[in-house]
Amino acid sequence: MRRRRRPRLLPGLICVGVGLVIILSMILPVKFWWFVLGMALIGLGLYLMRC
């Protein structure tokens, strides 16, 4: 049987996410990133209230 490599999943996803943000930041305008930041903060607040 093969062993699962779950411990490497999270750092890999973080690297892919950061890479996408860097590439998109070269293309998309600044107002879009303020919108994304606001949505992330709302999502984080909702997540913290549910936990």
C-alpha cells in the first residue's frame, strides 16, 4: 500500500496560491485587490464566529 503525503499538501497549496496572487497582481487593478481583501476579512470573520 502507498503512504499518503498529506503533510506536504498544505505548503504546496500555499505556494500555488501565492504564485497565483503574484501573477494576477500584475494584471488586475488595485480596486480589485481591495475588494478581495474585504471579502477575505468578511469570510474570516464568519468562520471565526462559527467556530
